[in-house]
Amino acid sequence: MTYPAATGDFRPVPHAPQASAEDRSAVIDLEAIRHNVRRLAAVASPAQVMAVVKADAYGHGAVPVARAALGAGANWLGTAHISEALALRAAGIEAPLLAWLHTPESNFAAAVAAGIDIGCSGWELERIVAAAREQERPARVHLKVDTGLGRNGATLDAWDSFVGEAMDFQDQGLLRVVGIFSHLAVADEPERPETDDQLAAFREALAIAQDAGVDPEVRHLANTPATLSRPDTHFDLVRVGLGLYGLSPFDGQSSEELGLRPAMTVRTLVAHCKDVPAGQGVSYGLNYRTGGTSTLGLIPLGYADGVPRIATGGPVRVGGVNYPVVGRIAMDQMVIDLGPLNVSAGGPSVLGAEAVLFGNGDDGGPTAEDWARAAGTNNYEIVTRISPRVPRRYINEEPPTEDPASGEPRP
């Protein structure tokens, strides 16, 4: 089944022709999602798992990924914005759900009405309480302390007062302090001491909250890298984002080495194939010229589809061979140099052949990490930026049935 690439406010123009998922697509393997949840849950046990599905599940599709993750054992869902959480509720998903990034215009009343847990750093507290009064329903809040990342969260200096204010509102029946949380800054660099400093600060914040009478359901600090490398940060709940999608958070360690499976494959078809002479310039700026007689393949994906414009040299796999992109990546297309195929003289043409930008790498093909290196960024950005113009196609939507004799999943 094919779903629209965006699950929030994106609405295709009525009757406008849509790209075919066979023409180009981001193929999402939901069994890979389920595998990754099971793997991360085993590492985190006895802590629960929150599947972070913000940013349309890092470009993978929030609703289908959320359902797959919950079916595989995730206990919670996490989003950045309330609007993302409301879209999940509108899709019929009733699991515990936390949203933590707000502005003064965020719809706290809708969050309270929908039973969405609200992350709170301090300034939001009065607005959350006002929403609870309006809805005549106590709000569920997670108090956030800044242990060193320097983004959201109350400072340790303000923490005691903040907790006290929240408990006053809890005593009035206007809210329930469900959780206490923070976020790590350098857990993807396990050798750095700042994670120890943040853990110590988090423990101090928990002690202050306990003295104030807070009895939270969940304390959570660990992200994907800390889930995999720092069991002392697990507490009651771990928040897994990147690992959910099968990508490694560590330089020098592959997904396979971590027991994870990349879930997204971005692929298309070669749109044109032609022989050119030596010295042929390619794409805007003519920064690349062929070194000899050669065959060029046109790949119909570009920066409007989320391929980084600066990622010249990124690999594209055609016919079992990885070819680097040559010349500048344009809005809608890019070019690979296939070498001298001599198509005009009856040599093999790759017109219409499948072209894979990245996938799970099992067959020696390119990965999101390869494109991240070409673009000078990280694998998070590569998958998240694949645009709604690229249709999402889902495979393995139903979990495999279990063999009653062995207890193992049937293929």
C-alpha cells in the first residue's frame, strides 16, 4: 500500500497527478522498524521504550511507523510538536504520547483534551494550567530540567521553585506530574565526560523533586546512543529516535554491528542514457567534464526531493554497481558517469533501470551514511529531508506469523 509522504498539514492539490511509487519512492520496511524496536527494548529492559516519531517519523511516515513500533513492544510515542501528536490521535492511536516543543501559540487545550502528555520547561506551566481549567480535566505534564544541553528545560538554579509551583497546581487537581526528563548532548561520543556530568545533574534534579513530593510514573534521559552505550542512563524509559529507523548514532559503528536494520530505501529509475564525447561538461557550472568517451545516466531526483545539493560524489547503485554523482545536483535531477557503454553502437543501455540512492547496504549498496559523508552532514538529516514529492511505499505492513513449533517468526 502507498501512503502520502506527509501525515500532517500536507494536502495534495485535488486531481493533481501524483508521482508513481514505481517511478520514484522511499520504500519503508516496517518489519525493520519492528526489529529495531525489539532490539532496543531488549537492550533497555526493564526500562520502557518511547518511539520518537517527530518530523513525520524522520521522514518514514508517522502513522504507519507508530503502529509498527507499538505492535513490536514500544510503550510510548514521542513528538516534538502538539500538532504532530494530535495527528496521531486523529489516526486512532491511543498509546501514551508526549509532545515537548512549544511556543506561546501551541494548542495546549487540544493536547489536554486529547490526553497528550506535555513537556514543560517552566514558562508553559501557566498556559497548561489555563488549558486544564478550560477543559475541566487535569493536564499530564513532564517537567524538563536542563542538565547541560542548553536548550529547553529549567536550569538547576530554577528547578526547586519550578517543581514547587507544579506541585501546588497538582494539589489543586489541575495537573499531574507524570514524568521528569532531560536530554543528553554528547551521548553519541561515548568517551566524552559531559554525559557523566549530565547524569549527575539529572540525579540531583530527581532528588530535589522527590523531596518536594513528586512521584513520577517515568524518569527519562537516554536517547538512542545512550540506550545502546549507557545503561546507567536508562531509568524508567528510553527515548529512541534514530535507532528506531535502523541508523547508527556512532561514528565507526555500523547499523549491522549494533543489530539494527535501516528501514528506508530511496530509489528511482534511470530517466535517460546517452553516449557523450571526451570533455563533455555536466550540469550547472560545468564543474565536471568527462575524461574520455563515456555514457551518462540521468537520475530524476534532486534537491527538491531532499537530496542535498552539495552532495556531489554521493553514490547511486545501478545494475549492481555504485556510481558517484558527477556535476552539481540540480532541483529535479542529477547525473552519473557510467563509463563507455557505447549505447549508440548497440552497447547496454540502463534506461529504465532501477537506481538506488541508499538502502540497508546488505548487497554492498549505498547507505544514508554514504550520502551524509558526501554532504558533510549526518544520517539523521539524510532520511528526514526526503521530501513529500517522493511517495512512501510500505512493505511488510503485517508482522510475520509465528511458527508454533519453534516460536520463531515465519518468513
